[in-house]
Amino acid sequence: MRNPLIAKMLFLCKAIEQFGSGFKRIDSLYKDAGVEYAYENVSNGFKFILYRPQIISDISNVTSNVTYGDGEALNKTEQAVFAVLNQNPEISREEIAELVSKTVRTVQRALGSLADKGYIRRVGAKKNSTWEILKK
């Protein structure tokens, strides 16, 4: 911080932990987690850029390759969720939501609908469950 009085006030209010250690801590945490990042100087400060691993390269290509057996047609959200589950049946609802750019609640509804239509079944306890694919 450039203003020592403001910095001291923020420190005493516990709004900041230490002075001048942000970049070092961020660098250390990201390296420990194996997360690739970069930062840029901008006109009013700086910004960090985080590179997330891409699990599914193109969700539209994956969903177009999903085939359906007898039964009800799947909407686009159900198709996307089903495609993700085909690639990784142990994935969490939160991770699916991030991959298909939907809320966790929307993914939860899609999972329920897929189960009702006979495409998937939940296997295992609530905390450590996986999804079994019943139709390809």
C-alpha cells in the first residue's frame, strides 16, 4: 500500500494479514496447488489470470455425440450433464455445474430427470457416491 496510515488501519481492523506479502503468498499457494497463473499490470493496479485445466475440450462436440435409447428425449442441459457423466461418473454436482455453465440446482434437476428417465443411477452413500450409466 502506498499510504501507511490506511495500511495500518486495515491491519489493525484485521482486513489485511501482512504488509507486502501478497504476491509471495499467491505464488507459493498456486505453485503448491499446481495451478498455472500469470499477472498483468493494468492502469489502476494489477490482475491475476488463473488457467483452469480443461477437462472437456468442447462440450458442444461431446453432447452431439450422445446417443439415446428408447425413452424420452433429453433437453440440452440433460445432454450436457449426461455427456460429462459418460466421461467421468465420479464427478461432483459442483464440478458438473462448472463444466456445463449451469447452477448446481439446475444440474441437480437434470440428474434427477436423467435418473427418472432411466439413463443413470446413483450408486453408493450420499457423500461418496458415483453415477452408473444405464443407457449409452
